[in-house]
Amino acid sequence: MDDIVIDGGKPLSGEVTISGAKNAALPILAATILTGGRFTFHNVPRLKDIESIQHLLVSMGAEFVRDGHTVHVDTSNLKDYEAPYEQVRKMRASILVLGPLLARMKRARVSLPGGCAIGARPIDLHLNGLSILGADIKLEHGYVEAAAKRLKGGEIYLDLPTVTGTENLMMAGVLAKGVTVLRNAAREPEITALADVLNAMGADISGAGSPVITISGVKKLKPVTATIIPDRIEAGTFMVAAALTKGDILIKKCDPSHVEAIIHKIEKSGAAVEVSENSVRVKGGEAINSVDVKTMPYPGFATDMQAQFMVLMSVANGFSVISENIFENRFIHVSELKRMGADITISGSHAMIKGRPALSGAPVMATDLRASASLILAGLVAKGTTRVSRVYHLDRGYESLEKKFKKLGAAIKRVRGGS
């Protein structure tokens, strides 16, 4: 496994270009299951999670060709309706094939998913919704087995605004007979991006990006060409990096409307933020102010930015509280930050942080995707050398993160075959 080694203490400056969003690309690639034909997608990031869904689609009979950041998917010969354990165990988002398989193939056999250890994240809401649409569902030997001659529209209330649940049910509903209404739907930009692609394929979806999504079923769809939206979490990570190192970073090819909650908190921390149509510039202030944060479903502060923002608060002036309202196990990075000198106390879903003048470099271990990013940020601002192990988590969701930081002036390198 690779390690990332950082000599901290250098302000970052320059320009960085944001990659395509993993969390938009994954459901859009899963949507190719809905109809046969050749799809083309631009701005697809090079990530382990993209490779995972590639292998899953290929195992079902699809053809998948990558040319740089353009991907061609041909689902004309899709035959298999099974997503086996060996493929699904690597990534929770593999459950996204359940809805489209059921819609097109009339049946699906999908292994219960694996992935990051940041909370239970049950798929009950997916299964309950599919049952309302007429699917016969069984759980046997670690697999979800679902069948329906043709799904029928229905009204579904989601107890929680689950992102993957909303996406799965939206994809199932596009070929259902009649109208499907999703209430308390997730509102993330990735939901809207998926709906835009599905509508381009011939679906009839309205309300994406709001709590109520209406899907009028159609009989057939067609393949399309589309571009993946920029990754708002990667953009937010670089915004924190600028404020943290008191640097000056122009973050290009991002959508500022997707990161408004992050911009608000970054500004309150004392950094200056300049917004244009497709970029955000962050200039760190002379001092870092303490700011309280509560993670919430979009458009609130993203849980995927909680660990990164915690690093910023670890070197802020004063005392701050970060409340995690989405995942119950998402403070597992705290023990590693404390190894670097952070003063953090956990009480249930709250992290109380007393800012310190500086962090100290140390050997630390990544436990999940966003924890990996937080430890690299901590290494960038720490005095001395930080070695982050198990960075395969990082490669699931950030494309060449260490290379981008190096171009901004960081003393950072990847050590192949590390600890």
C-alpha cells in the first residue's frame, strides 16, 4: 500500500482545476443499464470507485472504454442481472445498479454492499420504495433478490433524504407504468445531474433538486452524451487548504452554487472568498476564527466536508463545536488528528475543538475517504513531517490529490509500496 509524506508549514498558492464528481459519475454510469446502446461521458475522474463500477458493468456484459477523461459505455449486450459480492463489496454505491436492473431486466440479484466504515447506512429505504413500485423482494444468502414484470408508479415517502435511495428509486421509476412521486427526496446537485441525464435519455422527471420529485414513466430510453459536473467536495477541500495554510488558491472549473454552505463557513473563519461563474478564489486571513458547524443534508453543510473543516478548527483561535448529524461513526479520524496535537473531545455526535497554535507532524493512518483528505490537510499545516498510510481510501474519491497540492507549492510526495 502507498503512503503520502508531507513536510508541512508552506502556504499554498496558485491555480487548481477541479475534477469531475465521483458521486455524480457513479449513478450516471449505473443509469446506462436502463437501455441498450453506446453512451459517451466527458469529465469522468480517474478513481478507484469509477474502476469498481466499470468492472461491475463489464461483468454484466457491458463494454467500457476510457480515453483520458472521456468514457464510452455500450450496454447493447447487457445480459446478466447479478451484481456479485466480489464486485459490490468494494463500494457501497454498487447498490445503485439495483433500480435500473429491475427496470430493464425485470429482475435483479445484488449483493448487500460494503464500503467505508462510517455508519450503518442501511438500504431499507431503497427496498421499501421498490416494494411500493411493485417489486417482489427477498433477502437471501447476503443478496437482494428482486423481481417485477413491470414496475408500477406509486407514491414513496422517504424517512430520510437518502441520496443513493433517491437515485435508485428515480432510475427505477423512469420505466415504470404511471407516475412515481418521491417525497422527502435528497436535493444534492448530483441528484439534479442524474435527472438531467435521464431526461436527455427520454425520461420525464420534474422537481429534481427539491424535496418532491415526480417521475412519469416512459416505455423506452435512448443512449446519450453528457458531461459530469465538477466535484463540490474536492472544491471544498481546496478551499479549506487555502484558509488553513493562509495561502491564496484559485479553484477553477467548479460550481460556486454547489458550495455556498462551505463558502459561508470559510468566510466566517476569516478567509476572503471571491466568486465568479466557474471558479472560487480563497485567500487565507492573518488569523483563523473559530466557527461552529452542523452537518446537514444539502443545501446544508456537507458531512463529506466535516473532517476537513475540523482540521481548520484545530488551529483556529478559540473553541468550536462540530455536530455530525448524518453518520454516527464519522469521527473516527479524530484519534489520528489528536496524534498530531489536535485538542478534540468527543461527546456523542459532537466534537469540541480547542484551537491550538500549531499541529505536529506524525505517522497517521487513514480510515476512510474523507478522513484521508483531513490527515493530508493536517500534514500541510503541521510542523515537521507527516506520513499518511492506507491512502488507497484517498484514491477512491480524489484524483491525483497529492500532485495538485504539489503544484500549489506543498512539499508532498507519494511513496509507492509504503506501510
